[in-house]
Amino acid sequence: MITAEQLYGKLKDIRVGNPLCQFTEQICETLLPTIERIEELKREKNAIILVHNYVAPQILYGVADHTGDSYGLAKKARESTADVILFAAVRFMAETAKILNPGKMVLDPNPDGGCTLADGITAKDVALLRAEFPDHTFVCYINTTAEVKALCDTCVTSSNVYMIMERIDNDKIYFLPDRLMGENVKKYLQAKGVNKEVEVYDGTCYVHEEYQPESVDQVRHNFPGVEILVHPECSPGVVDKADYVGSTSGMLDHVRGSDHESFFLLTECGLTGILESEFPNKQFVGTCTTCRYMKANSLEHILNVLGNPAPRSIIELDPKVQQNALRCVDKMFSYLKD
Ligand code: 13P
Ligand code: SF4
């Protein structure tokens, strides 16, 4: 188990974000009893804790067994032999863990943790679209509910969307729900000379849609030599100006392997915090955009849910939805075999 000193060592260089992401040794000491209690419960219940890269740093560094992007964490959930999987992120990620490993108890400490993408489309919307576009392959971003996944042909994540869309054996694709990601993939396919008719749904991520191409120009001008990393949920105008486009873990890995000294990440600022902790001597041009849903996770909620989960925090799926959603998510894994 981590000590207060070790925790402070991980958190002390984080500057980005709001004051809630900044830590003193004293704060770390006050967090320790809750962290200890969570660790005890993990042992008692044979539980693991999966934490998305955007979640608050005291959770990432204090109690996580695995951290990562939505793809990496889905894989961890799928492979887990623990009895209980607690997923500190947003609802669709916890649901995906249940889809992939239905025999486990999957706990969501943040049951109201929506996502503007996942909340922007219902199964009924998809059913109507399928009737309107009967010849299209329906591709859903992982940021969707289990009910929506159950009606789609394959799922994708930000780490594999370009590759899977290229590999799909149909020249007619309906991509949902992220319009900006869909437009980015369309441009990518066109640039590669891959001829596909791609229809896109009109959803967006409220965090990533805010970034403007002008901000990228301004940062390049103010910080010569800066490397600019962008999440594919950003608009094509922003993505076109990036040095690297990828998932949250893709961006972390890219910085870890880069010789550059300064970086600007256009994504939720938790990611920049992780890098500030790992590379205190490099420069990170801060964005202060937080995802309110991811940041709604807390150590207190995790402790309460592990100790005595309320029914709303235990993921339950209709068996038919689970089966069909699994077919959809498994299809994604099948594209990634070679
Ligand atoms: P990643 O899979 O890249 O972590 O993205 C999840 C997400 O919700 C980004 O906003
Ligand atoms: Fe959803 Fe955007 Fe938050 Fe990611 S950052 S969970 S896409 S609202």
C-alpha cells in the first residue's frame, strides 16, 4: 500500500487543472485513512479497481490497480479473475466491463457519471437509423450505452477507430454518436484513397468540441518547438493541426517516447497532470478543461461502494442486451487480432 510520502511524491508536481488537483504533504496524509480502508476492502472482497486516465490524481495514484484509456481498461476488465471489478470512470465504461465479464460484480462509484456522447443517442434512435440505412454497417464508439451497442455491428475506441473503419468490409458505414470523430475518420479515409460512404450521427463531447484551431496556432507561436497532441473527439480543424492524434493512453505513450521538451495536450487536463507527475522537468502548456463526469469520482464514493454498494452502483444488464452488446464489442477485438 502507498504511504503518504509516496503519494505526495506522485502528486507534488501536478500544476494543471483547478486547485482541487494540487496537493500538499498534509493533504496526502489526510487521504491515507480512506486509501487504507479501500485497500483492506479490496483484499476482503477480492476486488480490483480500474481507473480512467481522466479521474482525479489521488484516485489514479492512490488506489488504482490499472489505469488507462477505454480500450486498455476494457481489456483489463475482460481478463480479470477478481470477484469484483470497481470501475472509476463513467457509466458506459463500467457497463462495458459488465458486457465483457458478466459473471463478475461490476461496481460503479459514480452512477450518475454520464457522458455527453453516450447520453446523446438511445437504442430507439439506432433502431430508426437502421431502418433508414439498411445496407450500412453500424459502428458505435465505445462511448455508448449497452443498449446502443447491442444494436450495432461493431464497437470502436479512440485507439482503433481509424484502423477498424478502414478494415470494415462494406463501403457503406454509419458511425455513431461522435460527429467530430466521424468527420476525422472520413478525412483520413479520403486521404488514404479508401472509398467509403460514411454517415455520421450528430453527437459531440462537450469537453473536446470546445477547442479551436486558433488556440493551436497561438500555442505554436508562443511556445516554439512545442509538440501538439490531440484527441480524435476534437474537430477536424484542430486535428489537422496536430503533431499526434490518438487515445488518452496513446498520447501518454507518445510523450513518454518523445524527445521534445514541451507539449500541449488538447484533451481533459487530467492527462497533463499524469505527465507533470512523470516528467517534472518537461514543460506542459496547460489546458484547464475538466470532464465533470469523470471528476465526479471520489475516494469517499469508492470506499462506500466497495463497503456497501447501493443497487444503482451495481451494474445489471438485461441478458439479451448483454449478449448482443458482447457480440458488438467482441467484433472490435476480432479486428485487432493481427
Ligand atoms: P480514451 O479511450 O481515449 O481514453 O477516451 C475516452 C474518452 O471519453 C475521451 O473523452
Ligand atoms: Fe464523455 Fe467527453 Fe467526458 Fe470523455 S470527456 S467521458 S467523451 S463527456
